[in-house]
Amino acid sequence: MSEQKRSGQGTQNNHKSTAYGKKPGERAAANQAGAKPAFKQGYGKNRDQSSYSKAKPSHKYKQEVRGPRPSAGREHADELQAGDVIVVTIKRLGINGEGVGYYRRKAVFIDGAITNEVVKAEVKEVQPKFIKAQLVEVEKRSRFRIEPPCPVFGICGGCQIQHISYEGQLQAKTDIVREAFSRYAGREAVKFKPILGMEHPWDYRNKAQLQLKRKGHEVIAGLYEADSHTIVDISGCPIQHPKVNEAVEKVKSVLEELRIPLHKENGNKDGVRTIVVRHGFQSGELQVTLVTAGGKLPRQDDLVRMLRLSIPEVSGISLNINPKKTSLIFGDRTISLWGAESMQESLSDLQFSLSPRAFFQLNPQQTVKLYESVRAAAGLTGKETVIDAYCGTGTIGLWLAPYAKEVRGIETIPEAVEDAKANAQRNGRVNASFHVGQAEELLPRWVKEGMKPDVIIADPPRTGLDSRFLETVLRTKPKRFVYVSCNPSTLAKDCKVLLDGGYELEWVQPVDMFPQTSHVECVVLLKRED
């Protein structure tokens, strides 16, 4: 699936966030209550990275209530109005990290609230089936509540659950998946393997894609605040690898020193709009890409020279052209300004050559755990034919190829298939082939030609599996179906179709690919005997 769908940083952020309180005292109290902290100017300058792993529990969590009126006298949830204050017991976390409770049997969504907490919240929106409210005070506090280590947590939108200890995050993510299977698949007694977390749940992202603006002479790099065109400075972001953060700072300094114009600055339509930096955890290489609206920058030769001096590890510097008014980061054309057009990186024994636009998992350490879980689910002995549906650039299929008789990958995007073929050739995976098309069309054709898949693996986008693909799986009847999902809701809904069609759910393996966020990945094994 596309990197932006997985990570939340490929497009403008859609997470809701609010700067709660303007005065320092109000901001601290709101932050301690679990509300969204206000943006802290100067964030990212000379910070101690080690502090992120030493977050302390928050004990001062009361916020003085001014203005909102209590809901006393309102017997029904439908009578509530914006501004009313209600008391809610939080039953669980929602898929976006929000606390979910009930008021007069109507669901209430409260950002910043944690499971088992009792909170006061101000009603912001009343809909026929739910209420949205803003956290005001935590009356009964969860043992998992901590001070969010990042001063712009809740503003930039990149993380949703930094206010929960990592132990609590892992428990909450497992509960989110369990709730999805109960609600959408009607299955309570599901075997869950312990979630695979990280020993150090920080510094894990190998890539940053940051928008730019200028404040005085200083270049600010960050993410868009939700529902606005305001860029939030995330310099030194604690979930980005330090090498990525360092490279971003150096790129910013060079842009400042050379006075390189930014996109839409003083009416400029051709300036730099985005910095993209990728770090190879294994290779140590750094790839820098500047996304612009035009095909050339002023002082371009000086820019390249100074970037090379400032970032000795840089292996390639590129310019990507994106003149369109779109939330997508990259345009269709990339120009190499200096060095290698692609960056070298590896996962275990697999070698990859990554162009600036090429997809690669953002958390390599957890990717190995994810792929090993897929291999365990596939149960390969060397005699199986494996179909890797929604294969992308072929990473899962290539991971499994040494353990299977044959692997065939299917992908609708031609460029991704070309990358998969190149990766197969580079790594000597001669039993892996990749094909452009839709699985619901290619699979029946192959079966008709005599191919019988033993294992089908699917790793779809957040929208889940196409209904025609599910029908094809039920007709093809592979003994094992391995579902890799980044959306518990669509995962459970799709599994119900397969369960109703004769499959049995063997186990669910949650994997925490993105600590500090509400996202959770799962590997699910379904089997049939006939």
C-alpha cells in the first residue's frame, strides 16, 4: 500500500487537534489533563533526545472550568448542547486514539482521554449517533497517563497517544483489534498472540517529508496543523531517526544561508515546497530530495555544493517537480542534481535500490518482525505456490521466496511491478515473478491454466479487500490465507466474509509499526481443510 496511507506523513495531516489554553499555566494544566498542548515556540532547538524515553506520569491533571455550563437537568443525550459539561467513563480507545465513552447510552468521543478514566468534558458537537467533546478535567486518572514528551504533541497531528505509557499503548492497540473482531466479525474467542512492540519506541522513522515556510530569515520545516494552512515546526521530532532530524536541520540552514526562495513566498511559484530526507539504517546512506513547483532553483550549483559539505553522508541529491495544487508530496518528474539516483538499503539479506519516490517501510526494525510473522503464518516447506496479492514493490513475496516453490506477485501499479522485478533480479529470487493486473482477474486465469495456490497473502490499503477479490479467494480455496492489515475495522469485516465462506481463524498477531500513534498493523492466519 502507499507510504502516505500507512504513515500519515505522505499528505497533509487530517488528525484533529486543538491548542488548548494560551497562557503558560493554562497550557500546562490542559496538557496534564490530557488535552492538546499549545504550540511551543522554539521547539526543536538544543533538545535532549534521551528525555523522550523517560516520560514521567502526570499527577496534576485538573483544569479550571470557566464558561461551560453543567448538564444538570438534561435527562436525554439528545438534549445536550454545545458548551454543556458532562462526566464520562472511558470504556476504550477508538481507532484514531480518542477516548470512547457513553452518556445516556450515546457514544462520546474525547481526544486525550484514556480507557478506564472518569473525565469531565465540554460538549462541542451533538450528532444523532454520537457526541464530540473536549477534555476539561480528569477526575479518575489512568495509571498509564504520562506527560507527553513532545511539546507539539496534539498540534502537528503526527502522533495521537504520546500521553499514554508504552505499556498502555500496546494494551490499547490490542484492545482496538479485539474490539474490531467482536464488533464487525462477531467473534469474541479469538486467539491473540502478544503484540510485537519495540524496546525503544522512539527514533524509528527512516524518512521525513516536511513542508516549508519562512519566519523572518529562519526556514521552518514541519507538518500542517489540522484543518489549516499553518505549518507546525517539528524540528527534532522524537519519532524520526536522529540522522534524519540532523539532515533536515542542515538542509534548512543551507536554504537560509543561500536565501533559496520557498514556494508561494512573496508570490513565488517555483520555490522549494517540501524537504524529503531518507536514511538507510543498514547502509548509513542519506538521500535528500527537494520538491519544487518549477524545474530549477536559483544558485542551484551552490546549493548542491553546500549540501555536500554540510551532510557528508549524503549519497544523492534530487529535485522533484510537483507544480500541481495537491496534497500529494511528489510530482511525476525527478531530476538528479548530484550523486546516486537511488539509495541502497537492506532488510536482512534483501538488498533494495530506492529512488526518491520508491516505497520502503518507514520502520525497518518492526518490518522484519512483521514479515517474519507473515512467514510463520504461511507455514512454508519449500513445496508451496504463493500468491502475493497487492504486492507493491514485492517486499513480502521476496521475503518468502527462499522458503516457497514459487511466488507470484500481483499489483495494479506498473511502476511498482517494475521495481519488484528489479528487486527480484538484484536479490537472485529466480522463483519470484511479478505481474501487472488485478488479482480477481489474474487468479482465475492462472487456476484455469492449472496453477493451484497453496497460500494467498494480501496486504491491501486501509480500505480493505475488494469484494471481487474476496469472492475469488473463496472460489480458489487456498489452504492458507494470510491477511496483513493496517486497519482493524476493514480487517475484521473482510475476515467475516472469509469465515462465513468456510475458513477458520487460527490467530491474530498485532504488530506495533508506529509507536506513539494510534496505528496498529496485524497479521491474521485463516485456514481451511477442504
